[in-house]
Amino acid sequence: MKTMMKKRLFLLLAGFTLSMNAMAQTFIEHPWQGKRVAYLGDSITDPRNSAAKKKYWGWLQDWLGIEPFVYGVSGRQWKDVVRQANLLKEEHGDDVDAIFIFMGTNDWNNSVPIGKWFEVKCDSVFYAHGGSTKHWEVRRHRTFCFDENTLRGRINMALDSVKRMYHDKQIILLTPIHRARFYANEKNWQPTEDYANENGNFIDDFVESVKEAGNIWAVPVIDWNATSGLYPMHEESNYFGHDNDRLHPNELGHKRMARTLFYQLLTLPCSFESAPTPLQ
């Protein structure tokens, strides 16, 4: 009896050892390894911005071999997303796996009204249920608001266009990060985020709108405002540039942003199969 127990214990330990060795030799590849990713945005994405030599997308390129298509331009707002996406389409066609949109901080600084997502009115629609025959019913009906003079109108315009243009691609929104002072010169003097803009809105209102857009347009949102850990309102933070610029992260700040993306992207697919085009 003791001999049998010893044999069973030996076999169990041997199997466990082989299993552990196999696990140690297994390499799990990051799902975004080697993908082609477009980055639409403003100065924090713009390769020409001098606050950091290597941007967040450059770190992802190093770590994951991502091929970056960068279209961010300093000072741009949500209304520029369509132009950037059209340029991406012109230069790369469908040869892209995913698109990141990182916008909003300039809309806030320029006091763009938040606006509304939908226009709502009463309209007639056919309906049948529970044995009733098809009949007309009057119901509230909403349609997207495409007002280029409001934040939500601009987001609607951008996502309507990009999702039609790249219907089978992964599109991800990144919320604006926290911001403090930016004193470039007498004509570009931006206060800290604890002051509202000219319309009385804080940057949080714009962050929330980007998060809401994820549900409205069925796109993932990575909340950099909450998850990046960058908080320039504290002077102790060393993730930003010189004293007059607590808006643009330095290279260390971009590295931390990229590290956050690296792990967040583990939960999101990059490539999808394209369904056949429906018959007209």
C-alpha cells in the first residue's frame, strides 16, 4: 500500500514539474504586437512638439513593434479629426489596424460649448407586437446633432465619419489628461484646470463627454485622465516640462502614458474580420 502511494506521489510530482517547465517556456504575445496604428490628436501627439523627444506612440513602437501613422497637430480640436482621418485614408487606404483619437483639451481651452448629442422630436413609425397588426404610432425620435460649433456635435461628426470610413477597424478614444499652467507667451497664457473656461465648464465636463461618446458610438474609451497617473497640479510631479509648461508631458510622462496603454490594450482586440458588403 505504501509502495503504491509513493508511486502515485512520484508520478504526480513528475507531472507537475513537466507542466511548470512547459509554462515557463510558453511565450504569450501581446495582441497588438506588430500592428499598424493611426494616432489622431493635438500637440501631445504631434511629433513636432518639443516637450518630449519620444512620444507615447514612440514607446509603443519600441515595445510592441507597432507601426505608427501619426497625424496629430498642435492646437487642433475635435473638428480637425475628420481632416486627419481623410489624410490617413488618402495616404494608407485600409492598410491600418486601429485608430486612436486623443482630443479635447484645446476645445476646452477655446471654450467650445458642450452642446447636445441628439435632436429629439415626435415622429410616426410602424409598429406591431403581441398579436396586433402593423400600425402607425407616434413616438419620440432622436437624430444625431451635427453642430460643428459644439463639442458633442464635433464628436458626432468625427465618429460618424471615421466609423463609416473604417467600419471594420478598431477605433479607440483617449480622454484628455489633467492639465495645469501653460504660459507660452503673452498671447498664449493658459490657466490651471481648477479654473473654468469662459463658458463656466471645467475640463472634467469635456472628459465626461468623451467617455459618454464611447457608449453612444460603440467605441472603447481608455480613460487616461484617471488611469495615467499624471497630475500636473502638484509641483512634485516630474512628468511635465519646464515651469511654464505643465500641460505637455515630458518624455518620462509619455513613457508612463504608454505603459498605461500597453496594459489597457491587453483587454482589447485589434483586428477584426470584415463582413461581406450587404446587397443593395
